[in-house]
Amino acid sequence: MNEIQIFCPATIANVSCGFDVLGLCLESVGDEMTITKTDRMGVRITDIIGANLPLEAEKNVAGVAALSLLHHLLPNCGFDIKITKNIKAGSGIGSSAASAAGAVYGINKLLGSPLTDKELIYFAMQGEALASGSPHADNVSPALLGGFTLVRSYDPLDVIAITAPPELYVTVIHPQIELKTKDARSVLKENISLKKATIQCGNLGGLISGLYTQNYDLIGRCLHDELVEPVRSILIPKFAELKEAAKQAGALGGGISGSGPSVFALSRGETTARKAAEAFAAIMQQTSVPFEAHVSAINPTGIKIM
Amino acid sequence: MNEIQIFCPATIANVSCGFDVLGLCLESVGDEMTITKTDRMGVRITDIIGANLPLEAEKNVAGVAALSLLHHLLPNCGFDIKITKNIKAGSGIGSSAASAAGAVYGINKLLGSPLTDKELIYFAMQGEALASGSPHADNVSPALLGGFTLVRSYDPLDVIAITAPPELYVTVIHPQIELKTKDARSVLKENISLKKATIQCGNLGGLISGLYTQNYDLIGRCLHDELVEPVRSILIPKFAELKEAAKQAGALGGGISGSGPSVFALSRGETTARKAAEAFAAIMQQTSVPFEAHVSAINPTGIKIM
């Protein structure tokens, strides 16, 4: 096999109470990549369709992730990468992670899978470092492993894959404003009260429990972010109204996707998830902000060969 | 049924990364209570064997918990309570919780179980309020429900029961120094960094995951308390040595039991748990502090009728 075509899914990091540790993988939103093994050493980004991003490998998240993997594996060949971007950059649903994870996944497959998907996380993170300034794993992990992922630790890197309950659906609304990850980081408070941290732990623990027991009500009760949402949500137009409208439509709950500006809701069943999308849209139509809505199952496996 | 004899187990609150939210129930350490339905309204503590505690119901944790339940149920009878204390007061393994939970459990049973065990948590908490100044649920919940419990929220009260992996054993060492819950609280920092809170969330989420998937290695990796142990452990003689010795003996990890002074370790299998007890004892023997060690399976059901 000298060429591989893959679907690189969008992902939601943080997932409300799971700030900086939890992520989930979408099924029906994602980029496409074609990766070709060549005799020419190194990595070449040959084409990017649908986005204005640098083709120079060292300045491209897919290129940087690919190069870090090649630096480790030292194969006697190179790779051409063609990317069709469907995930908008800066949307908060893991656009850079899809490219970074896709690049390392595809190259690893073309080399006969010397590394496991879990081992690829580290290399995909190097692409994320280029995009956001820090090599975080909360989007590349669900992109590579599917379902929900918990980044337990960075030192050493320890990521746990958690199967999503089968009826859990995601609704995402992307208000098309510019909100840089770095700016969304800068509003965070460096210190928080021990009391709030304890509440966050209670909700995160409950959410993990709800995922394993497929207890949708419990999942809904736990979708409460005590630490980050209160300060970060002020950067997102109509955030409180969006969240409330989704709940009124029957969603279990929701929050900010990644560092925003996208907002997500989780629902039991596709029908409710579609109603939440309509509710999201109705709120956004009260503004002049253009938007895009997605409804998706949770992707159980992550990146797929097309 | 006019009389009931029950075993009221010791419990471990906090469980390392689970500060103020997690608890677990011991199998082989606990008090005994005999509760008798009488024609005389109200609650009478008729005898306490093994401890010097107040017999006046309003000043006794079992009495206060019982009275709060009677205030709710308004039965046309009263109850006599006899307690045999085996759990030392102030040991940090839920001595007051065993009494408070036992009282409400026994009375509820004698009244034909109008409330579920989960509903009893609220009333048992009122006894805890007398003991420690705050109506916390992290010991009474595992005492009533067994296994591990997660106190997700106090407002509203939301407690999740989690089955313990079958091979998980607990070792407890009780250095017999006086360490009041209030003092152990006073050393805590009111504010912590968001970064530390995130690490704690990662470990708590991982621990919950490990419990559901019976992944003992993961459980061990997650037994790391970023928030409380660093400051509270200075109040416990030889804490670092105890923890390290248990790990060297093969334990998965450990931490402070409740607010101390007891220290616990979790192990896979009883043999390792017994080795951890020997390792604990060897460290304590280097000091002049008297101590008591326990090895126990995790109690799957909580309080038991004898």
C-alpha cells in the first residue's frame, strides 16, 4: 500500500466538566486526507482544499506532526499529504487536531503500523503545539482513538479510551466569530477555590460513571463546568441562551466546545439532537453572526480509512 | 421485627485523588449496633461499649442521625440504641459515620424500610454534622451503600454507587495520635491552581474508569492526590515512608484515610494487602507511636444485618 485516503474526524475537547482532560470524537464531521508514500525523503503538503493554510511542512500542523513521527521512525521514504479541510479553522471542534492526527495515522498505516494508535498521540500533539502554543492531547486523542478519551496525565502521557453510550448524540453550533485559543486561555483564572475544584471533580467523576453505566440522566446532571465556562462563556455570543435552548429542546446538557466559539449539546437519540440543532439555530438567527450547525453520532473508532 | 442487630462498617473517605467526593466501605472492620423498637417515643442511647461517648441522644452522632430520621418519618414509637464501638473515634476511618449510618439504617429497617438506603444518606449526614461541624456524606454514603461511592453533588444531594473490582483489598494503618478533623481541615489551602485542579480531575476520572474496567494498574496510577495530601500529610508521622513502604510491598498505591491520621493502601489480592500491612507496621515500629493495622476486602453492600 503506497497511498491511503482517510477521514479525519472533528472532536470536542473539554466536554463541560472535563476541562483539559476529556474529549470526544464526532462521526459525521471531518476532513479528508490522502497520504502517498514517495521516494523523496521528508514531508510535502501538496494541496490544501477548503482552507488557506501554509503548505510549508514546518509551518503546517499536519506537516509538523508528520515530521515528528518521521524523526522517530526514520523510514527510508517520504510522504506527500493532500488535505481537504471541511472543519473550519478556529471553530473549536479540533480542526488542527484532525490534520495532525490524520497525518500520523496515515503515515503509520503506510509503514505497516509500527506504532499503536495510542502511541501516535504524542506525535500528533507536536502538530497541536504549532497550532495553539501547547502540545495538548485532548483533541488528537479522541481523533485517534474514537469515543471519549481522558487525558489522565501528560508526564508520563497516559490516555484512557472510554466507549460512548450508543444512543449519545452530539449537536454543535459554530458561531462564526474569531476566537483564538490563546485569547480563550488568557481569560482563565490561574487560581480557583478548592471548593470549586471539588465540585468539578464530583461532576467529572459522575460523567465518567455515567458513560460506563450508560446512564443518560447522570451524564446530563454532570454537564456542569464550575471552573472555566463561567469566565470563558462571556466570549461567546448568546452562550447562556444557546445552552438553555438546547436543554429546553430535550438535550441532556452542553457547554463550550474546546475553547470555543462552538457550543455543543449532548442528547439521547438523534431526534433530540436534531431538535437541539434547531433550537441552537433559532437563537443564532436572533443575531447577525453567521453560523453552522452539525448533528453527529459519537464516532467509536476515530480516524477511518475511506 | 422489634429488634435488629447490625454490623456498621468502617469507611475510607477521600481515597487519594477523590478529596471530598469519593469513599469506600470496609468489610472486616466495624461497630455493632442493637436497635430496639419501644413504646417510649424518641431515641435513647442505652449503652456504649468500647468508647467513652455521650449517651444523651442530642449529643451523640447516632442519636442525632436517628432523631433527624424520626423527625421526618414521625413513627408512633421510639428506639433504644446499644452500640459496641470497635472503630476508634478520631482514627479517620469513619467512626462517627458508622454510628450515624447504623442508627438510620436500623430504624428504617424496623419501620419496614419506608426509605431506600440512598435516601437515608441525608439523615446520617446530620449525625456527621455533630461530629465534624459539617454534614458531609463521604463516609456515610459508602457505609450505607457499600463499594465505592461518589458524592457528585450536595445541592441537590446526588450520590453514585460504584462496584469495587473483586480483587481490590484495603490495608489501613492507624497511628494512634490525636488529629481532629477540624484541625486537618484548617491546614488546607482555600485556593489552588487551575493546573493542579486539572491534574486532580485527570486522576479522579482515571480512578473511576479503573474501577469500572477492573484495571488495577490504572487504579494504582491514579492514586495521586495533588491538592490535599501535600499539606495534610505533614500532620501524620512517617506518612511518606508509610506510603512508599506499601508500594514497595506491592500495593497499587495509597494515601490519607479521610482527614487522617490513618493511612490506607489499595492492593490487588489479599496476600499483597497483608504484605502492605507488614510494611506499614515495620515503619511504625521505628516510632514510639502505638498503632493498629487492618486488612480488609471491600464491602460490597455496606451495613449488614447480623
